[in-house]
Amino acid sequence: MFTGLIEDIGTVKSAKQQRGSVVFRINAKRVAKSLRINDSIAVDGVCLTVVKRSGPVFETQAVEETLSKTTLARLREGSKVNLERPMLSTSRLGGHFVLGHVDCIGTVASVERKDSSDVFWISVPENFSKYLIPVGSVAVNGVSLTVANLKDTTFAVSIIPHTTKKTTFKSLQKGDSVNIEFDVLGKYVESLLLIGKSK
């Protein structure tokens, strides 16, 4: 489990096909030194397992299911990714509960550059828009954010300068694809309601 507070921006050293999966070698000077084999790590909001580490570089593998549901298949050598290690039970929860289980791929519809913030409008597939509520939580590429505005299947998030500096939001542009994870509480409520209706 994660909080959506990004710890490091990693650089993809290589992305090699391996029997339907992709093995990523990622350089992460800040967080790699504390990683061990079998540790979980969120890469652009996707929970993956560390399978190897050497100095500041760690390896992780994404299988077909993960590649089909996330933006990881688009990563290439030189790509920048948001990284977060799992939360500690002794730490304050500064963001919100993020599982690293991406629900869908969204698309940056527009970017508004303002004096004190950047406003990103992101569209999601119609069948997922029900999980969005005003001032609700959402994770975009692993970053814990608040829904600032909502129009049909498009929502807005306001990014403060600190978040821009510490994440890959600094390089996101209109048309880019992003990993979206909706608040798990809403999904549990929906599941309980559906169970109640079926009885």
C-alpha cells in the first residue's frame, strides 16, 4: 500500500521484451539503495516487485496483464517515472490510500499554466467517471491528488509548484496518457451496493 507521495523520479535505463513481459531497469539514486529483492515499488502508480538491484539501478518485470492496463508498455530508454516505496505503518498518511492497482488509462485533455499552479484536465473512459466526485481523491501516475473540478468524463487537478518539481508532471503535455487509480473507498461502496441488490 502507498500514499501517493512521490519519493523519487527514476530514469528507465532499458526496457527489454521477455516472453510477453517487459523487464525494466530503472536508475533511482534516492530510493534504490534501500530496496531489496521482493520489495514492492510503485512505478508511475503501478505496484511492481523488485527482482534485482545493483547500486542505484533496480529491475522489475511487468507481465501482459499489467502492460495491457497501464502506460508501462509505452516506456522506453530515457523515460522518467514517478517512484514510491510502500508506506510504513509508523508513518503519517499524508496523501490517501493508494494500492498501486491501476483502474484505467486517462488522457491529458489540456494544461492551464497559471502563476501559482498548473491545472491539468484529464479525461477517462465513460464507464469509470462514476468514481470521480468533487474534492475526492484520485491518483494520477501514482501522485495523490484532489479532484478540483469535474465535467462529464473529464476532471481537473491543480498542481502546486512543489509537486511539479518533484514528479513527472513537469513534462506532461496535452495528449499524454496517464495511469489512473480511483479512491478504493468508492469501489468498495459500489461493490457492497451491488451485492445488496442481488439478494
